Amino acid sequence: MGRYRVSMDIGGTFTDVVAYDESGGIFHAGKSSTTPEDLTEGVLNALGSLVRSPSDISFLVHGTTQGLNAMLERRGVKVLLLATAGASDTYHIARGPRTRLYDLHYRKPEPLLPLRDIVPVGGRFDSEGVELEPLDEAAVRAAAKRFADEGFGAIAVAYLFSYKNPVHELRTWEILTEELGSDVTISLSHEAAKEWREYERTSSAVIEAYTGPVVRRYLSKLEQSLDEQEITVPLHVMQSSGGILTAESAQKRPLQTLLSGPVGGTMGGTALARTLGTPNLICVDMGGTSFDVSLVVDGEPVISPEASLEGLPMLMSVVDIHTIGAGGGSIAWTEAGGLRVGPQSAGADPGPACYGRGGEQPTVTDANLILGRVDADWFAGGQFNLDVQRAKTALGCLGQELGLDIIQTAEGICDVANAKMAQAIRTITVSRGIEPREFTLVAFGGAGPMHAVFLAEELGISEVIVPRFPGAFSAWGMLQTEIRKDFSEPYFFVDVDLDRTAMAAKFAAMERTAMESLAHEGVPADRRRTAHAVDVRYVEQEYTLTVPVLDVDEPQREDFLELISKRFAEQHESRYGHANLGAPIEFVTLRTIALGDLGQAETERIAARAGEEFPHETRTAVFDRTERSTVLVRRDDLRPGHHFDGPAIVLESTATTVVPPGHQVTVDEIGSLVIRSKEQ
């Protein structure tokens, strides 16, 4: 076996790799430019920068944005949807905009397939899963012929009440496989999301069918490339839930990888919270194209049983991440005489104007360069020499349109970008009754530490932490997680009708299935465990909260209903500001999570400083339209116990940290930069 546990994360501009040396307990981070035309090339380039021999790799995990990008850019495959006759328009009818009833500018989310690509199929079950009408197998065979004749790339099958009885969907799969062969991507709704809500379940199946072939092709090619490099350990893939699974399983359920890329940072924040004893964190990840915000509350990531992307719902466990188009490559432009930043991005190619790759439009990175907050000679660890003159030209043209000089334009771009990102943080905190001032801000991504302190100032947050390898922190986080598989079963009972013994038996059966799934993922028997929960709502409510159940036998306790009612009321109070303990409740869905420990990278402790002094130099940077003498230091020269005041700029190979005046930096025992306002 080798010595390195390795993780790889592909961003819009850079591909990051983190390697943990198991023999020495030391982390190494590297990066290379993302290669949009062939992403595997960028992965292998970054991997080769850290690990010399494939035999040195003992564990490999990867975060991918292939499915997400295919969804956002609408470049998935053409999907044929088979739906129950008489209810086949459900996907297009969707749901009304409850939160935007009076918004005159509201536009319904654009479905991933037109009405003409929905095939009504006869056959019906009732709400209890009893067959009312047999499956129209002739209609299924006709749909298979149409699929072959009209160039479709995948099939989604979503029949009424299939979550209660999947027999018709399974028979449909058999017929389609007979007619079309086993290589066709077929997504069955009861497998994509075994839960109630017809529209959401159908949408989940369609999204999986739409993005699945893209994800499968990518993972298959990556595995082939790794094989050619003689890397023999299994490839693992990050899931939207914050866990990992083998690439083989990911190809079977590609929907689970949709938010694979951004989630690694949240899991890194969770590990950081445990290490530092700081349970409440706001995690912000600013890369080249996007800005992601997530929360760690009481030491755990906030995970939701459903998500929405561009207005289209998905029923799956997902780390709750709010994303906007704001990154180092976000393009600044004018509209109606005002300055706008993003969501358009220069991406990796051509990139910001200062990259010298043909980009001419001004970006956030160009603005920071003009303000002296980026080292032109040592950007990305010296991989780039930035062209200051190109940045000046790009910003100068924009400044002329706005009637501003180049410094005013640069600070204006940063101010607008900061305002957008601060609002994104408010969306996931203040709008949900969470006070951001009670949290610590953890900043990562290539551009996150550059803007973090400005965001903290705007939100009243007193402490900012910049972890080691911030540009590769999402990759670092992937080494801190474990195998995870989620299982759900519809279970509709009002509290007074609940059969506690039957519920316990159902949980026990789910636990057996969950444990078997971990065996398939290669998890040793002594490293498998499960967790359980139930979705609960007040009777006649529409939506639920997920309430933990301690073990499979807990439902048999005499006071089980009292315990669950109390937990539900506490969650309801926390989420909505009120609760009604004692009111009738209803159970909706049982959930079991399978967790498998394949080993984790231990947090590296850094040797303390040898003295007060550290190598540094002084340069000029602009803050508040004024040039100020600014400390410039390499992060590799800092050790636990070192401290200094802003203004300062900390350089490293994966990111740049900007500390404005009025703040102090302290290096903690694991090498994190802890930045606090001197006034607080």
C-alpha cells in the first residue's frame, strides 16, 4: 500500500489536489489550470505535481461539477419521460410560486424537456400501492422505438405512487432494456427519490436522466485515465450529502453527485469546527466563477432532504449551500449607468485580463491587482506572472464609461462584489432567523480570503479564520469525510394511529439494507454504523422537519411519541420562531443513513515559532482610496504564535489573504490565520 491519501477538486479556473502523507502526518497541496476541453488532463497535471509514483496512493477521492455544470449550462442529453396516462403533464404543471405570488416579473422555471417528449403510459396504482390498472406494455415498447428513432440520450420513468409499489417502473425497465440494450441510461423515479410528492419525484428522475450520461462519461474516462497511470486504488466521489461513495456507485446514482464539488468545503469546515472547538461557522468559498455559502451549526453541517436548482426540485440529501455568480473571474460591466459585477465570468479560458490569455473585460481579480492586493510576480505560487498593464487597460475602459479614475473603478468593483456576497450570506442566515454575528467566518477558495474580512465587517462578524491551503480547502475537506448512503421509506401515520412496533421493524429492515450497502462499498464490518430519523409535521401542515431517532428500538419506548413531539417542537421553534407542543403531529418519511469509516487524515499540528520575528517586506496597497504601507508575508514563513497588524497581505500558492487596516492576525496551533478586529 502507498503512503498518500489524495483528494482532487475541479474548479472553474484551477484544479486543486491535496495529498496527506500517512507516514509523516503532513499535508501537501498543489494546483494546475483547469482544462475545460478535457478535465481529466487538469486532474492528472495537478496529481502529478504532488505524487511521483501511482503506487504511493492508498486512497483517492474526487469532487466533480460535471453534472452541475451540465445542468446550469443546459448541455445535458435529450430526455424522454414516461409518465402515468392521465397525469403525464405533472412535470410541466409543476408548482405555483407561493413566495412570489405578486411578483409581476416571475417566470416559471424552464423544464428540462418539452411536453412533446412526455409519453403517457397506461397503468395505475392507488395511494396504498394496490394495482388498479395493469401496465400498458405496448405503450412502453412504442416509447422504446421512439427513443431509438429520434436520437434521445436517456429515459426517465415516473409513475404515480411508484414509491409505494415500484412494480410497473421495474417492468418498464425490463422492457426498455430488452428493446434498447443495457447501455441506455434509464432513471426510475422510485430509485432516484423513493418519496412522496409526484412533481418533485418526477423532477428528480428527469434531472438524473438529463445529467447522468454526462457524469458517467466523465467518471468512466477519468477511471480509464487513472488506470493508464497505473493507479489501482478505487476512485471515490464526493456526494451532495457530504459523504463519499465509489465511482461505480456514483455512476449508478449520478444525481447524488450533482453538488459534489462545493460540498467538500463544508465538510472541511465541519472538521475545522471539531478541531478548534468552534461549533458555529459560516463557510464561504469564493473561486474563479462562483461564491458558495454554507453553515456548520453545533459542529454539524446543515443538511436538507431536498434541494432546488434553477427552480427545479430534487429529493435527495444535500448539504444546504447557497450559490451566486461571484468569483475572482466575475466580469464588471455597466447597466443603466451603474456598475454591475457578475454573474458572467471570464472562467479559466481566457480568464481575467491580467492573465494575458486574451481576456479583455475587467474582472474582480484585475481590480484586486490594481489595488496592490495581489502579487503580480507570485500569483498561484508563481504559476502566473500577472500583466498589470492589461488590467489597467481593462479597468480604464470601464472607468471612462462610469466617469471614475482607475483606483475608484477598482475599489468600486470590489465593493459591489462584496455587497453581493454579503447579501448571499444574509440569505442563508438572517432570512432564516440566524444571527451571523454569533458565528465565525471561515474563508477559503482561491479568492475567499481576499474578501473575507470586508464581508465580516459588513455583517458585524468579529472573527475570520483562513485555514491552511485555503485554495484547496474543498479538496482538504474531502479527506475528512466518510462513505455515506441514504435510504428513505414513505410512512404516513398520525400520532394516535402509530404502531410503534411496526415502525421499529421498518427501521430494522432499513438498517439491514444500509449495512449491506456499506459492504458493497468496501467498508469493513467493524467500521459500519447507521443513523435514523423521521420526517414530522403538524397535522394538516404541508412541509416537514427531519427529527432524529436514536436507534431502531427507540420507537418501542412507551414515551416515544412524547420524545419525538418534544424534539420536533424544539426544531420548529428554532427554525420558525414558534412551536405548539402537544398539537397532533404526523409522520411522513422514515430515513436511515449508512456511514462507513475508511480512515481519515488527521489534522496536522504545526511547530511553534522560534521567535517573534518572521521574514516579510513592505509594499504599497490601496485601502479606502488611500495608498498605505502594507506588510507582505509568505504564509510558509508564519508559525503558531506569530501575530501582526493590518494592513497586510499573506501570500501562498493556493490563495491570497488580505487584511485591511484595523485588524490583527494571529497564527493558531494548526496554522490557521485568525483575524480579529482591533476594535472588538
